Amino acid sequence: MQLHLSLAEALWFLPFVAPICLWVVWSDLSTMKITNASNLALVVVFLVVGLFILNLDAYGWRLMQLVIVLALAFVANAIGMMGAGDSKFLAAAAPFVAPGDTVTVLLLLSAITLVAVIVHRVAKNSPLRQLAPNWVSWSNSEKFPMGFALGLTLIVYLVLGLIYGV
């Protein structure tokens, strides 16, 4: 497996992105909300760190990815395909993905979403639920906290960049 993400990108982004993604996972599981602050934090990390590790052409293209994904996610939200927080997270996460890795990240998201749904449903119906009995996601049977899968996907992608990055 070869990723287009560079080892330098993975090394520099991961320490800043992972805590934000874990915040998103926790927030969505506990409240079924992904905060604007967490999404803004991701964007700020990219704006600052990306400026130092990407050439200006790549930096500009990655910012364009944010705009494109935001537009597509806005439409998806408007027609009820996903929540607003999920849409904003996808846009905020988009610049961290090397353009050549889009299909890989979508496949990774699919696999992680499947595992996350299973883990969430098993934990919800087991004694593990008592570790966080007041989480809103336990009682919401209609919706799944996609921040769980989205946050983990970005973390796993960056970790894979440490292993398979160019």
C-alpha cells in the first residue's frame, strides 16, 4: 500500500489532529453533536501547520478541497443525508487528505463506519454502557453518532501515513 500523504505531513498533523478528533468522537457519542469549535480547531491546525509543511500549490489545492467538500456536504445536509456537524467536520478534515488518497480514505471511512456501528450497538446493549450511562447516543435509536467514525477515520489515515506515506 502506498499513500500520497507524505511522512512529514503525517508526523506534523497527527499530534495536533488526534486530540481534536478524539474530542469529536467523545462529543458526538455523549451529546450527538460535533461542535463548531472542534471543526474550527481542525481548520486552524491545517492553516497553520499546513503552511509550514506543504508547498504553496499543494496548500492552495487542499484549501480548495475544504471549499468543495463544504459545498457538497452542505447539499447533503440540506437534503437530510447527514447532520450539520458531520458536514462541517468532513469539510474541516478534507485538507488533511492528499488528493491522490481520496478513494483510499472513502474505503477506510466505509470500513471504520461499519466497525463503529457494530461496536456502538454492542456497547449500547452490554454492561459497558454503565461506563457512560448518560450518553445521548445510547438512547437515540434513529441516528448514529457519525463523529465516532469520522474522527477515527482521520486518525487512522494519518497513522497509516506514518507507515505508508511517501
